[in-house]
Amino acid sequence: MKYIFEENSFHSHFSLLIEENRFEHIFYDNREARLLTIVWNRGESQQILIDGNHYTFPRNTILPLMVNQSFWFEKPQNLVIWRFNREFYCIVDHDKEVSCVGFLFYGMREITFFQLSAENLQRFESLRTVFIDEFSTIDTIQGEMLRMLLKRLIILVTRIAKEQSIQPPMEEQDFDIVRRYNIAVENHYKSKHQVQDYADMLSKSPKTLSNLFALYNHKSPLQIIHERITLEAKRLLIFTEKPTKEIAFDLGFEEVAHFSRLFKKVAGDSPTDFKEKHFKN
């Protein structure tokens, strides 16, 4: 079943997919579909493919996916999938409402599955039913009702994510800095490669950021920048025919050698070796 709400004048899109037999998204084949995605696996564990890497998607877990990720699911008929673009609900503009930007979507550098407790499982089942009812109710306030429900969904997933992925628990003011840092990196990683650049944006010193991230066993600010650059490079190597030199230029490097050294440091292989290994597998 596929439920879709669109406002053509605003180019907004929100959809709910349930028990669909086929579902995949190849970002570089369809750059126009810039949709944030929340996936709930209601069935047994299954295999999935994200950006060319294999993962096991456990039963009754939630998976947030970014707009630029490519993915495929072994058993999409067991999934509940919410997808929306920023024209429908911009989590940047509504950051204070949902407290998720730079964390739930932008802050998760690694693929993370969030386990639903029995209590949260009931919440999601109820929410799924309400979503179906609202998608089926066509009136002048349908869009606003769906936005309210989406906000509720994002807040619920964010709470679960914070509980399961941040140890020790993070003070709200510290959490706010980490969120803002992550989204700044997401917005500028192609042009700004130094921690100082982001420290200036946040009116903090690089040392303050490094100490804060270390306090919560977080990856270092510089590591976050390097891993984001490398992740995008991997996607370009896998899903496009661009040569290494062009990819380096796209990611803000004047010297290919500098880009290749950074890539090998993070990925463990040179860009050429990484591409050869991927297609060999």
C-alpha cells in the first residue's frame, strides 16, 4: 500500500509505504528525489544494502536514512516507510520543535538501528494506524494534520535514538552544540575542511569542541569532517563514472594527492583500489 500527499504549488511530498513488494532508492540515478526516510522493520531480520555495504536490519528496529543515501531492502513487504522532503517539513526550520537536526539524520555517520521496546512498539503501531486514517482523509487541513503526525514521529524516534546512542547522557546545551556542528559539516564539508572553520560558525574554539566531543566519547570534530568527505567520495566512486581527479575537485581539493591521502587514511584503500574492490565483490 502506498499513501502519498503532495502540494504541487510548494513541490512538497510526504508518503507512507506499507507492505510494498519493491522498494529501493539509487540517489545518483534520481537526484530530484531528495527525501528523508524513516524505516521500521515489523517483520523478521532481513538483509539490506546501503551505499554498497551490506547490513542486517533487525526485527522491530527503526532506521533513519538521509537524502543522498542509496539503499535496497531484501523484504520491503515487511517494512513501514515514511518519506518526506524539506518542502513538506523542513527539520532545519523546525529544529527547536523536534531537536533532531544534526543528530537523527545528520549526526548518524554510521548506520544505526534503534530497537523498539514493547512500550514503544505499541506507540508505533498506534501511530501507523493514525497515519493511515489521516492519509485517507481528504480535506483542507490534511497537510497540517500530517505535519503534526510527522513531527510526533520524528520526536519519538529522536528520543529513542538519544537514549540508545549517547553514553553518558548528554546535557541539553552540549547536545545542541553537537547538533549544530553536525549540520554545519553536512552543509559545508565540500568547501570547509578544517575544524577552525566550524568553530568560528559556532563561536567556539577548536579545543572547546574537541574537549566536548571527547567528554561524551564522540568522534573528534576533525574525524567527523574527514569521514563525511570520505563517505561522499565512496558514493561518487560507486554510483558515478567520475574519475578520482573530478571527485577530488567536487569535494573541494585542489590537489588530487591530498584527497587520495585523506581517503586512504579513513577508508584504508586508495580511491582506485576501493572502486576495484567494490565492483569485484
